[in-house]
Amino acid sequence: MKTLLVIGGGAAGFFCAVNAARMHPQLRVILAEKSDKLLSKVKVSGGGRCNVTHACFDPDEMSRRYPRGGRFVRKAFHHFFTTDTIEWFRERGVKLKTEPDGRMFPVTDSSQTIINCLLNEATKYGVEILTKTAVTNIIINGNSFEVRTSSGVIKTDYVCVASGGYGKEEMFNWLAQTGHTTEQPVPSLFTFNMPGNPVRELMGISVENVVARIAGTKLSQEGPLLITHWGMSGPAILKLSAWGARELAAMQYNFTVVINWLPALNEQQVAEQFRSFRVSSAAQKVMNRNPFGLPQRLWEYLLKQADIAEN
């Protein structure tokens, strides 16, 4: 019996392991995870709901949504794509739903649904799971491998590396020793920490659609925004950080973010609406009027920033 060792107990590792075991019953499949927790990022993804996939059904269009590696994923998408993902989970009793922005979640709105599905598949097809097993070296012996781990040596015919990212390039040394090359790692898909900025007083406020851009660059993204106690988050900010990962790293993360709270209107249209409101609602206090449908606390904050008194 031949053996496959999958390194990494996250979504990619589990998906590889359970499908390999299902499609090749004669194959012994081992999954090794360095920590004592499995699928930990799945647990917290999508705010605990698990953003499984995106309702985009054109491989070329989807590949253009990837900041890096678009050419590689385009080839992969022709083998397994969004429709395949939806059908794979449907066959296992997990229905997905589509939200207005295209993100797809389990109808239960719980990431545990996805975790249970993957764990059940692993049990069903006999995947051997090893936790607290960190890989330290991979030695190639002809057509097989000797994988040295913190729990001992594993001899295997095939290896799938699904260990995710590391913060420092030297942490990939165990993989580089096999002949692979790596890119200098930088953070991606991160929220913006804004120490001392008064906007943090609005934590908890979300705006359905904004345009966020990085001053002095061409980086710009549109989508929902969430203000947190440390700064800004939400899809618009996460996408901005992903596309700007290397530029922002080069800036040492010291930059200015500019938010357009009303992207559906241009500056002239906003000015015209203000003039109209000044005529139609002259007796009302501007703080109480809030004509653009922004969250009231955000409206009051913007007026304060513009030095407009409450009275």
C-alpha cells in the first residue's frame, strides 16, 4: 500500500486528504498538523460563518480577482471551480447561500458546519490525523520521501505541502532544501491599525459600500467597511490590503487611507444636494437632518471633523 502524507491541517490540507482517500481507497493517507488544533482558520473565517467560495462562474474573471498567482489559479479552476465546490458540499448535505456581494456561506451561517463536514469525510475514508507533528525536514530518496517531524520519521510515497504561509522567509528553509523557491512573505488580507485616530470612537459602525484608496498610489477598492476599536476592517479594507500587500510593506505600513463614504455620488452632486437641503430644510439643524442615509454617529463625526457646531 502506498502512502500520501499531507502537511497541514487547514482547509487545503483536509480537502486534499479526504479527496485523495475517497478517490484512491488503496492509498494510505496521513495528515500532519504542527499544532493541536485542526481547521482553526476555517473556524474564524467570515466572522465565524466561513466564506466558502464566491458566486463567480467564469474562471478568467475569478482569476483576475487574485492579487498574485492569477495565471496559476486559472489553470486550477479549469479542473475544479465554483460549481464543483458548491456541488461537492451539496452532496455531503451542506447547502450554500449567496449574499448580495457574491460571498457564499453555509445556510447555517456557522463555520462549524464546514468543519464537521471535513472531519466526517476524514473519518469516513480513514484519513490518519496526527496533531502536534511539525515537519522539520524532507529527504528525497529516489521516488519516495523520508519526512522528519517532531514526532518521528514518516516514510511516504507522496507528499502534499499545504502548510500555509509563514511570516519570515527562513521559516520555509525545510521546504527550500528540497529545491523549491519561495517569495519574500508579506502580510495580506489584513485590517488597518490606526492608533490615536478619532475614527476609532465609532467602533461597531459599518457602512454598506465605500471606496477606500491609499493616498499617493493607484490602490483603490470598493465594498463594505467596518470601523473597529483599532481602526478599519471589512471587505473594502481587506481587499485593499491584499492588492497592496507589497506596496504597503515597502511603505513600512505608514500611509494615509482615504474613504469615499458616498461613492454613488460625485462631488458636484453632493454639493447640489446640500444646496437643495439648505432651501427645503432651512429651519432644521444639519446634525439632525442626515440627508445621505449614513449611520447617525458617522454623520455627527463628519460634521465635527468639518467644524460644524451642533446648534
